[in-house]
Amino acid sequence: MWVDYKKTPNLISAQMWKDLLEGEGLPTKLIPEGDILDWAEDATFRVMVPKGREHVADEILRKL
């Protein structure tokens, strides 16, 4: 099960979050807001992490 961790304004920033979290070993998914068939590069995206691992993402951000 996956939970929302962060919302980003576009695909580029979502990919940057994904790269940061996955670089530290935390699996991440990107899901566009709204209908998946209507998404574009400038659509809002949700950065998702596995349920129960949100604290790991918080620790990764604390290290920055």
C-alpha cells in the first residue's frame, strides 16, 4: 500500500523528489493528480512512498 508524501506542481519537480528518495533506497511512485489520461508535464503530481515508511522519507529530508 502506498501513501501520499508530497504534492509537486509539475513533473520535473516530482522527478527530482523521486530521484532524491530512491537514491537513498526508498521506493517511490509518481501519480498525476486527476485523470491519468489528461496529465501533462505541468500537471500536479503526488509523490508516494510505502505505507509505514514516511518516517524514512522524513529522515532523508532532515539530512539535506
